[in-house]
Amino acid sequence: MDKGEMLTLYHEMVLVRRLEEKAAELYQQGKIGGFLHLYIGQEAVGSGVISCRRPEDRVITAYRDHGIAISCGMSADVVMAELLGKTTGCSKGKGGSMHLADVNLNFWGGHAIVGAHLPLAVGLALADKYQGSEAATICLFGDGATNIGYFHESLNLSMVWKLPVLWICENNQYGMGTAVERASAVSEIRRKAEGYGMPNARVDGMDILQVRAATEEALKHVRKDGPFLLEAVTYRFLGHSMGDPERYRESDEVQKWKDDDPIGIFRKYLIENDLYDEATLDAEDQKVEQEILQAVDFAERSPDPEPQALFEDIYIEELP
């Protein structure tokens, strides 16, 4: 990466963090309804992985999708509008937090059912292979999804058909409130790929430079030889969702991971390697603050969907 790209990635990670923090505030004010799953602590994974993709590469993920949407090029304005249920949101206010998507960005969505998007990733990759495209499909999912049938069916078919899929497990240590080692017979998630003869690796998901390097190597394999499973070991600093009382983990554990904040790690790297100084990065932080204020203002001024919008964008035409 050149210096400019590094600064762009720093800006992106801070933008995701501040967007999530602001979303939590708006949720507590009753301005965001439904479920809200925040990405705070996992920013290095989404930004690092997606910074490696080509424009033709497809991205699909689970319900912790706000950061992934930003990394794919969705503006903070559009994300915030969707969270607030406004017509200017990416899904016209009908999808909300768990269903951000924009096929024009080759972002094929957040998906609310655990693991259910993995077979869709297989379908996307199969379509590209049939059409002779050189695109790869990047599919992100949590550690909890690896204990579900969709995961095993999808990895198996992708390997049988040698499909160009990069499977990214964001192992944030907990599936809802259950620790990985309590729910999975194999706690090192990458090893699950070995049952299908699939190459795999594990990376520190708190360090964006390591994530990016590992992703670049994995994508080289995917484009030439077929699927690869990359496990990014990360941590969510807040609960599974906004309604999570967090009785399943100790505060000391959370603090230990917060001390290895992915944004702090990257910021320290940029300063210690004389790439940028504190003042430049502080100025970038201020730009993010203004971007978030603008996004909230845009969302709050945007119109709510009209009642008849319930009958638009559906699969069946209205009966006579």
C-alpha cells in the first residue's frame, strides 16, 4: 500500500467505529428499531479484507453488516438512513440494520438467518464460473455459523466444484452468548476446512495489515485453484446486539481485548513508521466526526416510506 491508501483505510476504520457508536445512541433514543448488531472491535477484518478485492468481486455477509457496507463503498448517509428506516436508505427503509445491500457495489447483502447466506455465496461463485468471469466471491460469517449445516454443505460444494470463494470466518469468540470452545468440538475454526481438503489459514483479526496480507495470499489461491478458508481471530467489544446483558464474559476479558484496539494498533503503526503524525490523524478523526453528523442530519431529514410502499418491490404482482 502507498501512504494515501493507508490513510484511507484509517479513515474508513474510524468512520465505521463512529457510525456504530452513533447508531447505539440513536437506538437508545428510540430512533432505530428492531435488532442492532454492532461491529465495534472488528473493524480491521472488514476493512482489511475488502481493501483487497477487485471491482468485479462479490461480497456477502451476515447481520453484523454496517462496517462491511461502508468498506464496500456505501456512504454513511445511506447506511444511517437505512438504520432509521428512511426511503433514502439502501433498501428504501425496509431492510434495516440486518439487510444492508447494494448490488451496484457488488455487495450482496447482510443476512439475518445465521449461516443462510453461505449457500448464496456458492451460487454467486457458480454463476461467475459458468460465465467465465474472473471474479471471486468473498463470504464473511461468524464463528457460530460454522456449527450449522449450511456451512458444511457450502464448503463441501465449493470444494467439489472448485469455486472461487474466499470463506472468511470472523471469529469474535462468541456465538451470541456462548464461547466458541463450549459450542464447537474444534475451537480453531480454520481446521474445519480440512475435512473437505480445503486450504486454510488463521490471522490476527485485530491487525489490519496482517488481515490484508493474509487476504491477498488467500485470494491468489482462490482465483487460480478454488476455495480457501481464512479465520480472522477478532473480538466484539460490545454485546451480541443492543439487548445483550453480557452476563457470559468478565469485564477483565473485554478490557484485555480493548487494549488491543484495531484502530489503536494501526494508528500506532502509522506514527511509529513516520507515515503520518498525530496532528494529521487527529484531523482525519475530525473529518469523520463531521461525516457522521452529516449522515445523521441526512437520515433524520429524509422521508419515511409511505404505507403503499409495503406493496412495492415484492415478488408477486398485485391480484386484480
